[in-house]
Amino acid sequence: PVNKERVMNGACAVQAEQIHISIPETEVQDCNKYRMQSKPLGVCLIIDCIGNDAGLLMETFKSLHFEVHCRLFLNMDAVIHDLYETARLRAHKDADCFVCVLVSRGNHQHIFCTDHIVPGFQLERLKDFFTGERCPDLLGKPKLFFIQNYVEPPSWQGNASLTEADGDLCTIPQVADIFWSHCTLDASVLERSPCSSSYYLSALAGLLMDPQKRKLPLLDIFVELNNRVYEWNRINSTEQYLLLLKHTLRKKLFLTDK
């Protein structure tokens, strides 16, 4: 406030004149959430080495206005090549986000792709293709990784059970703006039902395609996803999904422009 003084009857009277400074609310809100306004929102790379989930995933991320690149039944060399080429795309410069979905057989630390090479492609390397050093156009932008890994029992260290395997799941280095969702499931499910889709991915797709749910922050969506997977596991003892979520997001992330 600015004070004005004037003399009244030999005394000093003070009049206060209030100065109002308006601060646009949108600016305050925008600094707390990632910008998600580009069209398309970004590139979505889908690598499905099993072949049962690609169609639904493509539909889901196209509905969210991503530029979807889908690759099916890749061997390890092809996976590495596609990751390298995707990181070099000029489309990242004008995009606000990047998504990578990976579906394969493997163990808790690696994927085997279609050639089933052991030890396989280390999942730790996946995000390295899209760091600020390797992909400067994605610096400061959210990078989302969704992984469905069908675990081959012989690869489990010490024959760990599903509940004991959490410590063996891969972790990611502390790189900013990463959202890492890793789901494992016993590969015997594919032996019993080769064409079965992943409940984790179908539940995720259902939430992201729901007009109301997709308006929620991504972390809130994953609370709902965890609840659905928990209920699935409770009534399906032979098909147990184990979820791991790690992230280094610095702001709220909405997959739609609110």
C-alpha cells in the first residue's frame, strides 16, 4: 500500500490508498504442471514383441493425440536400432512429451525380444536413449515408459516368488522427468493362452481412454490402476501381476490439456 499524509486540525492523519496488482492465475498454475499443448503431444513408440497388445495401445495413444510409431516382433538388434532412431527424430523439438511402451518376454532386469538372447537387453539402458545428453530436444519434458515383461521362470534368481521378486526388479538412475511403470507376469500365462492380452495394459488403456479419468494427474490415474490390478490378483491366483512405479517428475502431469 502507498500512504498519503495530510494535516488535519494540527494533527497528522493518514489515508491509505490500496494498490492492487493482479497476478494471472494461469501462470501460477502452469508452473506447477507440465505443458501439454503441442499437436501432436509427442511421439509414442510401441514395441510389442508378443503381438497381443499393439492394437489397443495404438488406439489409446492416438486418442491422446500422440504420433504413434508401432513395431512388432523385433529382435534385439532391431529394438536397439529403433530406440536409437526414435531418439534422433526431429519431432521431439516441438513436442511436449514422449512415450515408450515395451512388451516382451524376459527376466526382471532384461527383455529377450524375439530372438530370446540371454542375458538380453538391459532395461536400465532404455531410458538412456532419451536423456538430455542423447536427446536434447526432450530435456525438461516428461518421458513415460510402460513395460510389460513376461518373466521366464528359469531366469528368476533363486526361484524367487512373485512377492519376493520386488528387489530384483530393475531400477532407474535419478534422471529428471522420468515416469517408469514396469509390470511383470509369469510367462507361463502365454503358454496357456498365447493370444491373451496384458490386463495391466488393457486396464491402463481403459483409464486413459475414459473422458473423465484422463483429466486426472497421471499419478492419480495410477492409484486407480493399482487398485484394479490388486483386485485382479485377488481373484486370479494363477495370473499375478507385479507392478513397480518409479518417477522423477517435477510437476503434475496431465495427458490432456485442461
